Amino acid sequence: MKPYVFLLAGLWVLWVGTTRAVGQTRPIQPPVAYPAPLPSAVLSRTAINTMETSTGKAPSAAFALTPVDSEKVFTADAFYQVILQHHPLVKQAALLSQEAQAMVQLARGAFDPNLFSTYNRKNFGNTLYYDKWQSGLLVPILPGGLDVKMTYDRNTGEYLNPENNVPPTGLVAVGLSVPITQGLLIDARRNTLRQAQLAINLADADRLSLINKTLYEAAQGYWNWYLAHQQYRWTQRGYELSQARFLAIRQRVLIGDEAPIDTTEALITVQNRQVQVQQALVDLQNTQLNLTTFLWRSQNGSSPEPVDLPPIVFPQAAYVNLVSPAQYDELLSQAFKQHPDLVKLAFKQQQLTLEERYRRALLLPKVKVEASLLSRGPLASAAYDATNTYSFQPDNHKIGIDLAFPLFLRAERGKLRQIQIQNQQIGLERQQTGRDILTTVQRAWNELAMLAQQIVTQQQTTANQQTLVRAEVNKFQLGESSLFLVNSREATLIDFQIKLEDLRSKHQKALARLWYAAGSSLSTRQ
């Protein structure tokens, strides 16, 4: 048998084997709108060339990523606005202020006017022992702890206590109850009200803290999604190139320009990158699931309902946002003035100071003076006469004094000492928290500056690696290099591109960390 017959048989076996191999490495079905594998109809000898000729330029058409549709970009700002409008935790944060306002209304209830009426009657053995009826209005006054009291008494009976004797038309009294020492400047009612008013500011600080934390966690999820998206796109593009190179090398083997063993090496590269694409796709799907936990919708005050992230949207590009030293100084100043943790501690200290003032007042003797002017009720047959002996005159009065003073004051002194210690603890905690905030902001600033430098270096490294890949491809076309080196250079370039996107993602997360550490909301970042 002639030698060319063996050659034709060998080529036929190689064709069948490589065709089956390609059938075993079908492209993974990517999500909607992701780049599809290159069709074999456009493959040629030049499909191996993957890079631009000059250093620092963008990748060539064979290696560049397909641009995403700008109308399908789900920006970070739009994501934050969805959270601020619909997220349950944000709505829960708004309820904190409403709850504090309800507590203020509850405390104000201690100063509500109070109508009262008391009626007692005893009749036994056809004898009316007594028939007593008292009605009145008690009006607490906020300043001074005063109580204004107006009463009307009408009492009859055979065995009525003489002190309860009143004119036949009844007895009218208008008077005041005034604390002389304890309770004059502050009492339990005013202390409770002022504590509740300070609690509104505490609730606002808690609300801001909860919103900032939610937005910070959302930012971490968003930029993790961005990294997974970019990693999938680059690994998918590397898989497409390896598949294109495999088909091109197979064609060159068939025409005798390459050794048949090169198809095996190219096939291994295709299979290896196929596994990488599969893993990148799983990571992308998981980050999308994590992002959907922040997506809710609500209409007309209804309860929020979860929604899924549309499969056709993409994250925005990760631009390097540099923070100037002036912005950094402004963030530090704002952190010391408006950071929710410091604000909460400041108002807690004010509450304890108010409580300490109230506890000091309890060390004073309890002296209360009650004085009322008296008048008989108006006669049905005549108009009221203010000059009458039984009208409101200075001589028609009732005076009472209550005095109480614990001898040892152990309970009062112990509670006062406890409040003083708590106040000192809050003051020390406030100092430490301020120092921690300063350190955290500085760390975030240092990390942000370091990542910006690393991004510049990584961009240069990636551009240099592109030059190496281009040179290696040219050498391979001239027969001075191997397919192994080309694949190795290209795999390193893909790793560098993913590393660059990782640094960009970390930069955005560090930027979010800087704002969060300063106690500011990402939604207000310029």
C-alpha cells in the first residue's frame, strides 16, 4: 500500500477525533445578553492573533469584551434609591422616630386636665346618715410643678362629719398645690417628659445608623455582583478564544502546518476554561441572589414585597472615584459632629444629666403647700354677689401643708451615685468611640488611596501582559514558540484583567466603607 494512503487515513482519523472532541466541549449557555461563542465560519489562520500591537491600548476585537447596553445598566445610585424607598429595614427605621414621638405624647399625658367626681350616700332605718358629692377639675401646670384644682362639694345628712358641713347651695373651692422644695424645679412628670423628648433625637440617630448599615451592606453586595459579572465575562471570553484557537489549529493540522499533538493541548485548554466559566457562572448567580435580598417594592404604603433581579440588567462600570484631602477633612469633621454613634452617646449623656438633676432634687425635704379660696354656691333666686360674706374673700380659705423627709436618704443617695457612675461611663465611652471612629475613617482612607495606586499599577501590568501575549502569538505564527506558551500568556492576561476588576470592586467597597465609617449615607455621596 502506498504511503499517501496511510497519510489520508491518518488525516481522516484525526478529523473524526477532533470533531467528536469539539462536540464534547459545547459552549455553556450564558445568561441573556452575554457574548456568545464565535461561529466557526469566521475562523481562520488569523484567529490566533488576540492583541493590539502597541502597549497600553485597549484589547483588539478578538479579545475585547462586548459592550453592554447602557439602557440595561442597573446603577448603584438607582439601587440605593430602591432600598431607601422600599426596603423593610428602612421602613422599620422610620418607625423608630414615630415610636419616640408616641412616647413623648405618653409623657405629656401626665399634664392632661383631669375631671373627677365622687359620690357617697348612706341611708339606714329611714334615716339619711350622709349624702356626699364632690366634683372637680385638676389641671397640672408644666412650669413649677403646679396643680390648679377646682372643686364643688355638696353634703347633707343627720350624722355628717362637722368638717364636711357646707352651705345648702354647696361649696366652691379654687386653689393651688405648690411644691416648695422637692419638685419645684423638676419632678417626676417633667423628668419623664424631657427624657422622652431627648429620646426622639436618640431614635433619629438609631434610624440613621440602621439606614447607613443597610446601605453599606447593600454596597458590598452590589460590587460583589460587579466583580462576579466581570469575572464571568472575562472567563467566558477566554473560553471563546480557546475554542476559536482549537478550531483554527485543527484546520492548520489538516493542511499540515501544525503537529497533530497541538490539537490535544488546545483541547485541554478549552476544557479547562470551560470549567472556569462554569464556576464563574455559579458565582455570578449566587451574587445575584445575594443582591435580590435588598430588592423590594411597595405601593401606597402597602407592605413590602420581594422582587427578583431582572436577568437582563448589568452593573455599572467601576470608576476610580478619588476623594480629595478637603473632602476627607470634611468627612472627619462631619463624623465628630453627626456620626450616629456619637450622637446617641451625647443624648444618652444628656438624659443621665437630667436624671442626675432629678435625683438630686429628691434629697431635699418634701414640702407641699395647698391653698384654696372658698365660696358658697350661687343661689337659685339671686345672682352671684362677690361682696357677700360667703363669696370668694381672703378670709374664706383653706390651707394645708404636707411635710416628709427620710432620715437617712439611703435609697435616694444610692440611686444618685448610680446615675453619676453611669454618666461617667457614657462620657468615657464617648471619648473611646470618637477615637475609634477617627481610626476607622483613617484606615478606610489609607485603603482607598492604596487601592487607587494599585489600580494604576495593575492597569500598566495588564497592558504589558497584552504586549507579551501579542509578541508570543507572533512568535507562534513564525514557528518560534509553542501553543503552551501562548495559552499560558493568555491565561495570565485573563487573570490580570480579573485582578484589575477585583481591585476596582475593592476600591468601590472601600469608598462605601469610608462613608459608612464617617457616619454618612451613601445616598448623599456626591
